Amino acid sequence: MRIYKRGNIYWTEFIVSNKRYQMSTKTKDKKLAEEVAAALQADVVRNKFNIPAKYKAEKVFSEVWEEYIKSLNNTPRNIKNKELVYKHITFYNKNISEILQSDIKAYQLQRKLEVISSEKNIGKREQDINFRWINIEITTLHHFFNFCIEKGYIDKNPCAGIKKLNELSRLKTLSDSDIEKLTLGATNKLTRDLITFLIYTGCRKGEALNLKWDDVDMQNDVIAIKGTKTKYDRYIPISKPLKELLSRIEKVQDVLYVFNRNGAKLTDFKRSFHTACKNAGLKDMHIHDLRHVFASKMVMNGTSLFITGELLGHRTTQMTKRYSHLVPSTLRKAVDDVWNKDDKKD
């Protein structure tokens, strides 16, 4: 049996009874791929010679869940999602093989009723309630059961086919006066610069905090955004006000990151951002909303959804279509340019 890569995924090749088998292990982790490959070969041998399996997934959910958690990159977001799921599940003592789609649907319904009955949602219509976190929980469980499949504990994911619940989109935008209030509300220059940078570029918070001076080309007026959420680099043109902002940021020798505190990389600025919002009188604002401000400004100024999506680094046009309601005048102009040609001739 041998393990080899196709792209980023490990594959296995082995021979059973003079027949060659090539199969994907569906993982980028070599150690896990070796375990999956051994399980795949065992399955082929067992099926070929009609050998019954001694057992299948005799581990309970809670045991495998711990195994799953240890296999992950435990970022704060990952930890929060996993803890949220484990807090609400009712089948943690069940064998993995006994958990059915009906259990997942029951979990989803239970969580839905909890959200509907929460104080902030009492009296609201269901279509006006945001169930985003429940969808995140179901997605987390989906990933967990895929892990179980890779480990050979189960053959089918019980989360497959579970429909998502309603999510309310947070497409917040700010007027020019609100933007001014927000920047003036910042109590320090670093927070003010970060807020302004995010509005001018549409970058994600992590992209801004990871930005290095080596990725800023002031001569050609372009910023390279590397190591993004979508794993693809992208390039953002430096506008005149953005260039003025970057020029005002002191570039200290041997300091790698554009946004730093005393030379050290900044890890977050949530607290100071919320202080700025409070001082500006803006409620229910998240740092990520500044990305929507950028996108809204672009679209309302006539920039196409395609170009806006390219600047935002969207992998699919579906993400950018959320802003389509902001371009009625642009869409009308496009139609008029095609069908009102005769009027122009007259």
C-alpha cells in the first residue's frame, strides 16, 4: 500500500487479489490519510471475501467528539462553535452509528424553539428571526460526522440533507456623516487608522491585522492581500485617500506589520472599536460591518457586482448578489442604454 498526493489531497493505492485499487482518502493530513487508507484496504478485503466486520463505531459521541476536537486547529472561533454545539446536544451518550438524521432534525428543532422563545424574539414573526448560529452548529456537526466517516466509524453523514434555517443578512451601511462620527469617536490613532483602512479597502479584520509593509506597493498604488480566508491572494488598488492614510502611518525599521502596537503585531481591536461606536452613537455595529460599508459605497456609485466581488475577494457571485438591491439606478441605466437608443438618435 502506498500514499501519494493529488493536488492537496492524499490518495492510496493497493493491490488485492491481483487487482489494483486507487482511492482518495479525502484528507490533507498525511497521518490521518494513512489511517483512512488502512481502513479502505480493510474494507475491500472484507467485502471481497465476505468477511463480516467485528464492530462498527462502538464509540460513543462524547468520546469521538474529544478526538475530533484534538484534531482541529483550536482558534477562538472554532472553540466557540464546538462548545456551543456540545452545550445543546442530547445524544452525547449515543453510539456514533446509532445517531440518525432524525436526531439531527430534533436537535435543530430544539434549538430553533429556544431561539424563538428568547426574550429578544418574543412577538417577532419567524421570518424576522435570525437562526444563523443554529446553521453554524449544524455545519459543525456535519464536519464532525465527516471526520467520523474518515476514521471509518460510520458510512453516512446524518447531517446530509438537513436544510438551513432563515438567516437575516447584516448588510449595514453608513452615511458619510456616520463614518465621520465613527472615526472621530475612536480614542486613539491606531483604531482610527484601522477603521478608515477597512472602509477604504473592504478588507476583513484579519487581513488588515496581518498586512505587512512588504505587501504595500506605494509606487504602483496596490496592496497585496495574502493568506486570505478563501486561500487566494488578491490585489486592491490604493486610492488617493487610502494613500494619504498609509503615508501618515509611521513606518519603523524592522517592524513588519502596518498596524502594530509598539512594534508588536496587533491581535484585535474589538474593545476600542466598540468604544468608537459608543462615542459615535452607533448601535449594533460589528467590525465586519465596515466591509459591508465599503461594498455598499462601491455598488451605489455604479461599480459592477463582479468588480465589487473581485475587490472583496468573493469566490462566488452569490456572495456579492446580496448587494444587488442597492443598484436599481445602475440596472435601469444598463437597460436604458440598450433599449432607448432610438430616443437618443431623435
